[in-house]
Amino acid sequence: MSGFVKRDFEKAVSTEPKAGENMISSIAELISDRIGAMPAGERRAAQTLIANYPLIGLKTVAEFSTAAGVSSPTILRFVARLGFQNYPEFQSALQDELAAQLQSPATRTLNPASSGGGAVSPMLEATLDNMRETFRHLSERQLADIAATLANRRGKTFLIGGRFTDPLARYMAAHLAIVQPDVHHLAGQEGIWRDRLIDMGKRDVLVIFDIRRYQDSLVRFAETAHQRGVHIVLFTDQWLSPIARFARHVIAGRTAVPSAWDSSAALFVVAETLIGAVTRQLETDGAKRIRELESLR
């Protein structure tokens, strides 16, 4: 799994955006910011946590260290590197994130509109903050690596999303299919797109959109695809879908807004950024394909 990018931790991790609070980083974001400076043992601890996020961090230090194959002092140094005073503080932050993951529209606390701002102003502010923070935690190298993966002509590209995110998968597939062949949007009932696993192999890429509350059917699908050697690119939120443990690349976008519903706006902009990057990488072949499509139309 590749990383995200730069941010200091400010004691507690936010679960919902309040005025001025939507810029606090999740632990996953902090790890991506600092993993490049971690010694090998701490890096193993970070990778173990991301692969079992956030549950392994809620176990004891001894259990965490055993799972990561490192010493207990290494786990404590890893926690300190992320900015926590002690292990209980680290676990408290993970518990806050887990509570945020499990929230539904029915249980989510809505923030009142700021005075004089009406209903639009706080929503717009939070959405813009989400976009800024998402891209601040995305490195140019990560975006370039994902674009190169999607532009690889040796295999097929499959895209799928959840109940509310599948329109993003469909949108991205529609654009990529114009500049390269063998791009497929997986739609319909679970049994239909699970049957497509027979066509997936080690040269292929599976792009998945999955935000809280994470879709079990997508997790099962991703696990089977991973077992078949498929390269998985995951678009998720800052709390990380369980699919992250199977993904080669993870884009952790900000989705929380002052609403009963999460916002996919930041992920949509990342998708459009990658569409543009892939189009540029396939400039010659893509342009030829576009001309042929226009001629056919």
C-alpha cells in the first residue's frame, strides 16, 4: 500500500467537521506523512496497523508488537513518533475514528449553520477544506504512480463503487474507456460482477470506491481479486475502508461535511485529476483513439 502526505497531529482526532476543525489529521494520514522517516521496525508497525486499521491498534502493546513482529518498545516509539504522549492516548484517538466509521446518517450529529452563513456557507467551506486536505495528503509521486498503473496497456481496468460512490466509478470508467481499450465498469447485482473475477489476473487493475459505512460485498470482492493477483487502487475516506489491506494504492480523501450525508466531492476531483494524467500519458494512442471514436460517431 502506498502512502498519503504531511500534517501535525493536534491531540484528538476529529470525527465530524465543526467550524475550523476539519483539518485535523487521521492517524492513517499521520502515518503516511512520517513513514518515510521511520526506522524499519516502526515501519513494520505502521504497515501492520494500516493493514488491520484501526483494530490492531486497539489491542495491547504486546499483541500489537507480536502481530507486527517487533518489540513492545518499538511500538511505543512508533506511537510517540505520531505525536502521542502515551499508548492510551493513541488508542483513544483510534476509538474516536472507529466511532466515526460506524456512524450512519440516522445517528450522525449535524452541526448548526454558522451565524449569518445560511445553509450553503458551512457546506461550501467544508467541501473546499476537504479538497485542500485531500490533496495536501496526496503526494505528486503517489498520483504519478497511480496514473502510470492506470495507463498500463498490458492488462484490463475494472472499476466499481458502493451504493453512493458507484457513480464516480462509472464516470471515471467512461472517460478512461475513451483513451484506452479494455476498461470495464462493473455494475448490477453482486453475482454479476463477481462473475467477472474469472477475467481478472495479475496484469489487471481494479479501482474501487468505498467510503463509510463500508460495503461488505466490496470487501469480499476485493479480497478475492487480491488473491488472484489483481492490482487494487482504492478510493476511500480518511478512516480507511478494510479494503486498504488488499490495495496497492490508497487514496484517502476527506468526506465529512456538516450534513447527514458524506461528500464525495474531493474523491471526484482526485478521479478527474487522474483521468487527466492518464490521458496525458496516453497522448499519442489516446488522441488516435479519440479521433477514431469521433469518426465512428
